[in-house]
Amino acid sequence: MHERSSVGELADRLRRELDRYSPGEKLPSSRALVERYRVSPVTVSRALARLTAEGLVVTRPGAGAFRARPRPAAAPAGDTSWQEVALSADGATDLVPRSVDASGVLVSLAAPPP
């Protein structure tokens, strides 16, 4: 078995088992996971790191790994309806055409006379 696949397989197994633990509850020690799944300590460490990156597990040095508490739901996006109205194609015919005279900008950006 390749290390990459064993890390993925262990992460998948642990992910499925997380439902047995309450948020904040301690997971089995790395040593226990090594013995249970017959993988190397590096594989356990990488699988836990993957679950930590996914926000499913929290690790505390010297204390172990714990099931992460659920993240609060993201705040709803602000009201953007004004953008839809301003950018809609239907209302574009009612708008006054705009133009910008860039001659003043071009003069100020031009190189100074020699």
C-alpha cells in the first residue's frame, strides 16, 4: 500500500468514526490508532492533520486530538439587490449614456517636454 493511499484511507475511516464522539471529546491516542489500524505513526499524524485542515478535528500538543466543535453557520451575504438593479440589462435603456473626457488625464500623464 502506498503511503498516500494509507493516509487517505485512515482519514476516511476516522472521518466516519467521528460521529461516535461528542464535540470536544478526546479521540484515541496516536499510539492506540497505530495499534488499531496497523499503520505507522507518521500515517496517523498525517491523517489527523488532514482532518484538522478540514475543521473536523482539533489537536492540542501534549493533550491529543479532539473532535472539533461545529462551526457556526456563515452570516448571510449582505443585500446586493441594488447591484442587480444597477447592472441589469433591462434598465440600461433608461439610463443616460455616460462618457468621460480623458484628455486632461492624458495631458497629466504625458512625458514632460524636453
